[in-house]
Amino acid sequence: MNIAVATDGSEPAIDAARRSMDLLRPGAHIVLVMVIPEYEDPMEDAGGIEGPGISDKQAEKDWRKATAEGQAALDRTASVLGTEVEVRLVPDDETTGAVIVRVASEMNADVLVIGSSSKGWLSRLFSGSVSDYVAHHAPCPIMLIRHDH
């Protein structure tokens, strides 16, 4: 059994990962997925005479920071599972939800685990939510674990 577990290192995501292990088959192949912003070349956004908004050095620093924070989030989540897991730090070349769905599809996941916090309907209307996107586009069954604390 292949299990994709989406995480952002937040308490709801870690709680969802931990709680899912109690419900899923022991010995499954577990892949933790963390989506980070894609590295953006400052020259791509440069326009006309104003030039890029940030320097190459700052873009590289931002990328290293996002990568380190993403790896830390994966490590925090992996530490609570009590089993061996594969970790994937994936650059966000689309929306976060689309990347999670793509990774689940590529790995032929049997189930995709994702946490959900209690975001109000108005907030979801204007900003959407990753869990809503995944629920409607996942290539496999999803386990949506609510976190209302």
C-alpha cells in the first residue's frame, strides 16, 4: 500500500499524519510530501528599465531558507510517525494542491492523507484551501483529518 501524506509542518498537518497511522495498514510505504515555493530567477520578472525586484543573491537566500524550513517541516512530521518514511520536498510550480495531487498520481498512491483546519466559509470562498482542492482532484481516495483545536 502506498500512502501519500501531505504536510506543511503545522500542528494540524502533523496531527493528521500521526492520527492517520492509527487507521492505516502497518508496513505501508509512506511518502511525506512538502511543497515549497519554486526558485524564481529575479530576471524573469524584470521589466523595462526598473530591473528585477530582488537580487540574485537575495533570491538564492530566499530559496535556501524555504528549502531549510521545508526540510525541518518534513523532519518534524516524520519524527511523530514512529515508522520509516520517504520524504519529498517538491517545488511549487503550480498551486500547492495541484502539486500534491500530481505527486500522489506519480507515486500511484492508494490513499492521500491531508489535514484540514476549521477555516470559515467566507475565508474559503476568497482564498480557497489546499484540502478542498485535493478533495476534488485527487487520483485516489483521500483521508481528510479535521483539526479543530
